[in-house]
Amino acid sequence: MAAALAGLAGVGAALGAAACGGGGDIPGTFTTNIPGPITQVSAASTASTASTASNTTSTGATTSTGTSTGATTGGTTSGETGPGGAGDEEGTRVPAIFSLKAGKLTPPTVSVPAFLAAEVTVTSTDAQAHTVLVKVGKGYTFAVAPRGSGTVKVPGQKGGKFTILVDGKPAGTLTWGGEPGP
């Protein structure tokens, strides 16, 4: 709420300055046409609210009832130690989806932007199980069930082309450093 009020005050200040011909006099109260219970925002109260809000941070999780589940100490949330804290972030990843038929991957090459992780998925259309190896660093191996699929997350790379082996034979390429897609 405080952030919304601060944003409205900033917009109002800019509009007020423009309406006054760009002069230094900005009115103390702004009236908006935004629907809702708040129709006036005072610049003085918004500045006070914004400075107070910056002293208290909350990075804990919020439940469906709106209550915070993060740990609070001395008026500030401890953030990384509570739920939603360190280590539970899910990094950005780009899907790299292949179809497997007769030992070949379709499309033969999928590109991923540099430094973003790839979530490699191979879906088989034949009746036998396969082992897939993405030759990046130490290698990332996963199994694909008959008429099934398998997925592995591969960390982002600086750039380059990396071979994907199916049952020990080259079947496709994963390229970092290009636009995403086939």
C-alpha cells in the first residue's frame, strides 16, 4: 500500500510540475481519478510513509489469508533464514524440447541464450528405453522410457555447441549463445 501511495505521489508530482508550467511549486495534495477508496494523496504523508517503509523489509512468505510466515526480529524480517529464504529460489531456465525417433532428435539443434540453464526434455516415440547424455562439463545423463520422456536441468553456459548422445551415438546439438528455440 505504501509503495502504491509513493508511486501515485511521484506521478502526481510529475503531473503537477507539468501542469504548473514546469515551475518549482508543487501542490501539497493531489487528486486522482483512480477508482477505489483513496482519492487524495498528500505528498507530505506519502514521503513520511515511504521513508518509514524503507526501514522495514519483509521477505517472508505470505499465506492465502495475508499473514506473513517470515521470522521477524527488531521490526525487520530476517529474510533469508525464514521460509522463502536462501536456497529455495528456482533459477531461470529455458526449455529445450526434443522428440526422439529412430535414434535421431527432432529438431536436430535447439538454441538457448548464453548463461541461462536449459531444461532438456526428450520424448520417445518408439517402444524401447534410451539413455541420453548431454555432453556439457561432467555430462548430464537421464533415461527415457519407451514411449515416454525424460528431463534434465543443465546449468547455463557461456556459449558454444554441445552434443547430445542417444544410446552412445550423436543425435542432436544444444547450443548456448543464440535465440531460444529450434
